[in-house]
Amino acid sequence: MKMTPANLLLFFGLIVSSLPTLPARAASLYPVVINGRWGYIKKSGDLVVNPQFERAEFFSGDRAAVRMGRWGYADPSGKIVINPQFDRTDPFSEGLAVVELTHRHGYVNADGKYVVNPQFDAATKFSEGRAAVRQGKAWGYIDKTGAMIINPQYQSAGVYSDGLAAVEISRRFGYIDPNGKIVINPQFDDAMPFTDGLAAVEMDHRWGFIDKSGKLVINPQFEEVRPFVNGLAPVRLGKVWGYIDQSGHFTINPQFEDATPFAENLAAIKMAKRWGFIDKSGKMIINPQFDGALPFSDGLARVEVSRKIGYIDPSGKYVWNPQK
């Protein structure tokens, strides 16, 4: 699938969700690793679920994907509530989670019951009551009963956001409404979901932004972009990243090797091959010192140092020292 629906931040070998914040999680629990086994801490840094899993992901609601041979789901006490049986799992979204079994994708509810049996070659999370699924080479959309409400016909398909979804038709991207009606004609080389009322689109190897009418409000000029969040978006000019506002003006001049959207008023940036955090004025709040960094969520950010995972608070103080 050519489209990059804003899943653009890759750290610790994981793709971060299209939104700058991580999924809402029960009681603010955070996965940690000790001697190769994963458990969970709370925001204070106290261990609340003993290390026992081969891998553990962030909570989405009161379920977190964990691996014990295969993938299943645990509750905030660490109890396995959906037995490990899947080849791959995604976080829950709108009450359902994508699971993969023998190369087929379906959806389970929080009790682990199949709501949509594994049958698709690929599938995305539910958003605004719709999920993109692929049958063969064509993408369409289903509702939460598994009914195909927009027949497979697209070369790729993104998640719904602000009532629109980006789809690829004859190697050009446009946008459809929840009924499958084309509202922005396919004309772009690539396209991302709408955030803050704007969507990033690519034309002739340069990225700009359109509004929901399809009008270009920021002309294509950037080599790479990431979504708008609270009025600011990271963009790359040449080899360096900065931040623009919704008029396209730089509020933080290009100077970083990499940059992420703001979350909880801080953004992870990369300088001299190390990650730190800035505020919205561009002031360095946490000096670059980490090999990797995820956005702040519920007051903590996950960081990596020498392949060890830790958590810091907004002052840069460790709540959980890096371990592996």
C-alpha cells in the first residue's frame, strides 16, 4: 500500500500511530522490559504488572496486546483476557481490534469474540465507524458488522478522519465521503488523512496541504511533512526539519535532522543523531541525548538509550531508568 496515512514515526522497531499521542490507556500504564521480559509500570514509575511477557504494547482502553508465543490481550492487572492465538494484533479502536491469523485479517471485541471473521488480505483500524479492508488487490470499506458498505475498488485506502478518507484510483489519490462518493477528485501522487482541518498531499515530489474543499492552502514545496496538531506541522526543506503554522509560515525555522508533531506541548526532535524535546517556541526543553523518543502521552515519554527503554517526565527526569 503506497499511502502513508501519517504512520510516519518509527522508533524501537515499531510504527507509531498516525496521531501524535499514543492510544488512551487504562490507569496510565506503560510497558517496560526487565531482563528481556515485559511488564507494566504506572505513571509514578512503580511496577504494577510483573515482567512475564515476551512483548507488551501500550494499552488501548483496558486492553493491551501481549505476546506469549503468540499474541493475545491482557487487562490492567496483567491477566490474560484474550488467549494468545494470533499471528499479529493491533490496538483496539472504537471497541474492535484487527487481528491476523494465517494471513487473514478479522476483528475481535474486548471479550475476544470475532465480530468479523478473518477473511481479508489486509485491514485497518476502525475510524468513524468504517474500516478499510483489502480483498485481493482491491480495497473497500466495511462497517462494524463486517458488511461491505463500499465495494473493493481502490488501489489503496486510508482511515476516515473529519468525514473523509484518502483513496487511490488509477495511481492518483483523492478523497471520498462515508458513502464512497468522491468529494475531492483523484489528482495527487500521495495523500494523508485530515487533521486540524488540513490534509497533506504530494504533487511532483513535493508536499503541501489542502482544506476539505480540496483547495491548496499551502503550496507543495516540502520534501516531507507530518500532520498538523494544534496548529503546527513538522516539515522538511532539504535535509532539515522545522515547523509551520496553517498559513504555511515557519514558526520554528528548519534546523533539525528529524521532528515529530507536538504532543502535550512538547515535540521530539533530532540533532547530532540524538533526540530531545522542544516547546512550541522552539526552545530546547530536554537536551538531545536519546537514541530514540516517542511523543509524550499522559505525562511521560518513552525513550531509548543504547537499546534500553526508559521513561521521562516533561522536565527530562527519568521515572523509569533505561533497561532491557
